[in-house]
Amino acid sequence: MRSVIIEALKGATGRDEIGLEFSQVEFHGDYSSNIALVLAKESGGNPKVLGEEIAEKLRKDKELSGHISKIEVAGPGFINFFLSEKALLAQLASIEKEKEAYGTSDRGKGKTVVIDYSSPNIAKRFGVGHIRSTIIGQVLYNLHKFLGYKVIGDNHLGDWGTQFGTLLYQIDFKGLDASKLTIDELEKLYVEFNSEAEKNERLWEMARAWFKKLEEKDPKAREIWKQIVNISMAEFSRIYETLGVKIDYIHGESFFADKMSAIIEEARMRQLSKKSEGAEIVEFKGLPPAMLVKSDGTTTYFTRDLATIKFRIAEWNPDLIIYEVGSDQTLHFRQLFETARLLGWAKGREFVHVAHGLIRFEHGKMSTRRGETIRLEEVLDDARARAKGIIDKSETGRGLLQKEKEKVAKAVGIGAVKYFDLKHHPTTDIIFDWEKIFVLQGNSAPYLQYTVARTNSVLAKAQTVNSKQLTVNNLNDEEKKILRSFSRFSEIIATAAKSYSPNLLANYLFDLAQKYNNFYNQHRIIGGENEAFKLRLTSAIGQVLKNGLTLLGIETPERM
Ligand code: ARG
């Protein structure tokens, strides 16, 4: 729809840059353009008069008149477009025809995107920051796929670095059996090491020596390290399973350990590397330097990230690489992207850091700022238990079999946690508040899931939906509002992907669900006027909400 209007505006003004926005209030129609204001500013003319001239031309546009019922000039000179009933009803027919594919497009066709997300560190608990990265990263993945991009998810597991030297040293020194350690015990070893090392500086040397051994493929070091990887991956896989997330590839930092010298060579050849106090660094204009090689000869997170880019280019030749990583790594990514550019790797390619904010827990034991004491699995279990409580209380819920109830509780509990994250813009710091996560009459996953279940139950009661019945007379306001929202769905998806903002889709879905519930409360559907049409609308609402929630990685139980 948007493109038809834009084409018409281009024709009427002779311009190829046209601004066209969704109207904020219904009173102003569906779309609004500021082109008359822009032109008037350039020519010194009167924007209202100019707007009228353009509108007059557009009103004669045959192509446009099939979609638009009214064109108006409002305020200082905005040109407002009102979609025709015919155009609105065409959306309904598309939903019925395209079903789960409604909203897809081919705008990403021929383009490849690599998304680096989740990327937890081994020997540590899966932190709340990583859960944000996992949830948001997966949605960015889904959105791009929906838009026709070739998408590759790559989990940059933190499994290499000097810090593992401290663990290897401790495990060897204490004679521990690494295969029997838990993640909690591994974390404790870190803490212990740090406090010991405060008293005894020499321990750092030992740790560095162990990491060096690891880099030099010493069999004992490799063996212990491998066990730590396995213990960690077992926990991470459980979490991915619970979250319903599958990441295409895992290329941990260790994967790049033997690809370091090529990178260092390339940096030297391009005269980017500089010796500094025994280490090798890359300097930038306007940014602090990054470390390529440490003075003890070991490599860094930064160097491994460079090797990762080179690998991804060779493997997939992406047009875009998205890193969904906490905002505390902003400097790292600026240095990384700048280095990639200086190395000549960025031609025709884009690098983006989608930097998420912190999650804070305000209540009780969950009061740490950075989440160190939070066990993510406990939070997820808690969410499921709360969801189960809700279902136990609902009438439909009571009618479910035990097994079905568990399934619904998982969908609702996990969905609620995911949605709470996604309804905020990624960069926002969020405060974890169970009340808000589960608010049944507000902007939450349970509310949306409940609305989908409501559409199912209406349709089940009606039994047959006759989509052949096209005659509709007197659309009421609530129906019109729903149809208007439909016409925005595919654009919202495109904008959410382009601006890395899943919150746009989340909030769109909330608005749509509210529109349906308003309609439901004000009009009789079964046995009411235009029953067949109202049922079609109900079915279409269910479909669009499901499509959107699926993109957000949220399941929609049939009944709840
Ligand atoms: N493992 C890192 C951390 O937890 C995140 C890695 C992000 N991805 C990357 N390519 N650097 O801090």
C-alpha cells in the first residue's frame, strides 16, 4: 500500500525522496506525507496551497483511487490519505490466503545476514545479560528470515582466554577431577583465585603460564579445558531448550585459536599494528587503542573477534553482521568495526552492534545490579510456576489435562519473560517485576496469548467460517480500526528489522489485541449482524497475532 502512495506522490511532485508516515491519530487517516512542507520550504511557497495542488493531482490518479477513499490537506500542509474499504478488505483476504506467511516479503532476497547472539562464557552461569542477547538475537534472526534474507545464527561462545588459565591452574594445583565439577563450583574457583591472587601476585604468572600451555595445545591443559566446555554446554543446552532457541552454529573463541597468526600478520602488513611495551596494539583516531597481542605473547578477545569476522566473510560473505551484545562492550565493537574497515574488510558490508541494557531485579534476594547471584534457571522455573498458578485459576485451565496444563504453563511462563524483555527497546535498562510480566489486563504475553485463545474459542463455538461470504455492509468503527491495523503489519515487521527494534512489533501486537477485545466487548459476534464477516475478522486476528508472536519466539496455546 505504502509503495502505491509513494509512487503516486513521486509522480505528482517529480521528487524521488518522499516522506510517508503512519498517521498517529485515526482522524488523520492512515498515512501522512510532509512533502508539501518540504517543497514549500525550498521554494518559499505556501505549504497549504502547495499541499492542495498536489492533493488535487492525486485525486485524479486512477491507480491510487482504487486504494484511497479520501485525500485531505491538514494542519500546516500535511497530505493525509484514507484507505478505502475495498483496500482494507483486501488485507483480510490476503491474511486468509497467506496464513502463516502473511507479512513475509522478499525485501531481503539475495542478501545474507550473520547474527552473533547469546554467546555465553563457559565455566560461568548463563547470566541475565546473555538471556537478553539470546531472546533479542533470536527475534532479529526470525524477523530477517521472514523478510527473505539468508540468515545465519552464530554463537560466539566465550571458551578461550587468560581467565581459563586461572581455572586450569586451580584444578591442577588442587588435584580436582574436572569432569565432576559443576558450574557453581567452577565459578567459586574463580572467586577463590581472585582473592588468593590479591595476596600473592605470583599466582597470575601461574595462570598465564597455564593459558599459554592451552594455546600451545598441551594435552593436559586441553583435557581439563574440554571437560569444562562439556559441563558448561550441558547447562547452556538445557536453557536453550527451555527457551525454545536453536542457534545454527557455535564457533567458540577457541575455534579461532589457530587462526591468530594470520590476523596478526595481516595487521602488520597493513601497518596497523604497533609495538607498545612488549605488546602489540592497534591505534585509532578518536578511540583508545586495542590490544592485538599481549606482552606474554598470548592473544586477546579483540584478536579473536577479528579472526571471527574474517572467517564469516570467507564462509558466508554476509552483507550485514549483527552483534547482539551488552552495551558495556560498545567500545570493543567500535574498535573492532573500525579495524575491519582499516583492513579493507568492510567494503559493501555493514557491521552493527545492537547493544542491550541491563536487567535489574528489585526484589528480595534478586537485588544485585549485574545479576551475579541470579540463577537464570530458577527465574525460568519461577515463571512457569506463576503461569501454572494462573491457569489453575482459569475456567478453561481447570478443564485441561495435567500434561496439557504443563505445556500451557511453559508457553505462558517463558512467553511472559521473553515478551517483557521484547516490549522494551533493546537499549533500555529493564527492571524485572513479576507483577508487570504477568499483568493479565495489560501489555504482556499472557494477555496476547489469551486473546489468541479467545479467537479460537469464538471460532470453535461458531463451527464454520465462510470465507466466501464477501458482502459486507456498514463496517462499524471497531471493525474498521482492526482492518486498518492489518494494513500496517508487514511494514511494522520491516521497520522492526531495519531498526533492530522488536519492541515495535510487540507493541503493535498489543494494540491489535486491544482493538479486538474492544470489538469483542462491544459487538455480538455469533448471531450478531454480519456474523460471517465478524468470524472472518476473528480468524484473521488470531492469525496475525500468531504470526507476530511466533516471530517474537512466543508460543500460542490453543486454549488457556
Ligand atoms: N562472550 C562474550 C561475553 O559474554 C560475548 C561475545 C559477543 N560476541 C562477540 N563476537 N564478541 O561478554
